[in-house]
Amino acid sequence: MEPLNWGYGQLALVALAFGGLQIWWIGSILRKRDLARPMSNGEFLKSLERIWSKEPPPSD
């Protein structure tokens, strides 16, 4: 059996790194989905109050 070519080893390392990045990326996407939930009535009212409290100054 002949020894493995170093190019195959490098290709395997790149494939492992790419697979690891894909798993990390998909995991971060799924974590962000947990944050995208509907607001409760109290949270919604607080966000509206915060938006409307930042009224621009009247222009002449």
C-alpha cells in the first residue's frame, strides 16, 4: 500500500474546517430563531412608549 499523498490530507483538513463552520453557522441561525418570538402585551406597550417618547422637536 503506497503512502497517502499530502494533498489528500490538506483536502481533508479543509473539508473538516468547512464542515465545522457550517455546523457553527447553522447553530447560530437556530439560536437567533429562539429570540424571534411574539411579544407579550406588556412588552409591546413598552416598545410603543419608547418609540413615541422620542418625538422629534417641532420645526418652525
